[in-house]
Amino acid sequence: MHHAKTDSEVTSLDASSTTRSPRRAVYYVQSPSHDGEKTTTSLHSTPVLSPMGSPPHSHSSSSRFSGSRKINNHHHRNHKLPWNKDIDVIEEEGLLQTEDRHRALSRRYYFLAFVLGFFLLFSLFALILWGASRPMKPNVLIKSIKFDHLRVQAGSDSTGVATDMITVNSTVKFTFRNTGTFFGVHVTSTPLDLSYSEIVIATGNLKKFYQSRKSQRLVSVTVMGNKIPLYGSGASLSSSTGMPTVPVRLKLSFVIRSRAYVLGRLVKPKYYKRVECSISLDPEKINVSLSLKHSCTYD
């Protein structure tokens, strides 16, 4: 037997059900459904419990968004990492190349500075040596001359002109002293000319020699002339015996040249000594050494 529920019972049942089950929030889940080529969206109203009274999908959506954002950021960083490495390598290579260029330039500058400094020091040293060697000029002293033979006779020159001819054979002695304290010298000279009235009647050649530092030697040079034409100047010398009857005024002249190798061939000062001697030949002093110590000038 069924009883019809009264309004009071219905109200009490609703109240009890309301008391037993808390109020639940309702949200809608959108799910796609495919129907051929068309895609429709159906809304299902499915009540879901949410303890905070807010749709739970909002939290999960934000979580998924943040997670995907982290993944994308991580992927983006991983994607940019090789490019960053390439940039770093390029920058490092550029710095190394710049540093290598600076080092090469520095080495080049140091080398040039060393060469320039060495050249300047060497030049200064050579200049000092040259300046120190200049005052150390060799000394030349003419000691004597000896006439071994002298004869005047009539003859003719190469063109057939008649003239008096003179033949002379003599020996000149002099001392050569090297005053250099740290270098030797090589010695040569111009021909030793013995002249009468501006006519060269005899000539001698000095044999080249080397003189070590702070040393000296006695040098002998043969001065000879054979049948030298005198032309008009020989009238006062001719005689029946072929020997001059009066003293004969002669002049001896030559230039001694010395070269010192102070620093190889880089520093080689030269010295010149011009010698002129006035000689009075007495016919009675043939084969006798005539002193010339006070008869010569030196320039």
C-alpha cells in the first residue's frame, strides 16, 4: 500500500539530502566528436567535486603550460648552445690570432731594435778606434845616401838629339817607425826621385812591407838612372874624366803611404808623409855615405 508523500516529507528529504551531500561545483568538459568531415563539439555537463570550489582543470592547465614552457626554454637553450659555443670558439680564435700578431710584431721590433742598437754601438766603437788611431802617425827619418857610381858622358836621346847623358847608382837609407800601440801598418811609397835642375836623373821603388805595432826598421832603397839626357843642364857637369869637377846640387823627394787595419777593413786609417831632401854631392865623396838627418823636410 503506497502512501502519497506529503509536502513536509519532501521538504525533509530535500533537507536531509542537502545536509548529507555538500554543494558541488559544476564545470563542463569539451570533447570533440567526429562525424564524417565535420567536427562538432559537445558539451557534457559532468559534475566534478572541487574542494576549493574552483574548476580543477585550471590548475592542471597552468601546470601543463608551465611545464611545456620549461621544456621549450630548455629546448631553446639546448638549441642555442652549439651556436654559443661556435661564437666562443671564434672569439677565442680571434683573440689568439690578435695575440700572435702582437707577439710577431713585438719580436720584429725587438730584432730591429737589437740590430739598430748593435749597429750604433759598433759604429761608436769604430769611431772611437778611428779617433784614437789618427794621432799615431808613423815616423820617417832619412838617414843617408851613398853614391856608388856617377858618370857624365856625351850621347844622344831617343830622337837622335846630341846631349850630355848621366848615369847614377845610389842607395838611400831611412828608418820607419810605427807608433801605433794596437795596430800594424802596411807601407808603400811613390818612386824615390833624385833630380838635378828639375830633371829626374835616378828613380827607386820601395818594396811594400808590413810594420807591426810599436816597432821600427831600417829601410834601404836603390835609386838608379842610366844615361838620362841632361840637355843644356849638363854643361857644368861634363869633364874629360866623366866626373863632375864641382859640387852638384841634387834633390830627393818621395811620399810614404801607410795604411792601418785597426778593425779589419772597416776601420783603416791612412797616413801620408812627404819627404824632400837637399843633397850636395861632392865628387870626392863618391862611395861615402852622406848624412841627411838635417837636410830633409817632412810634411
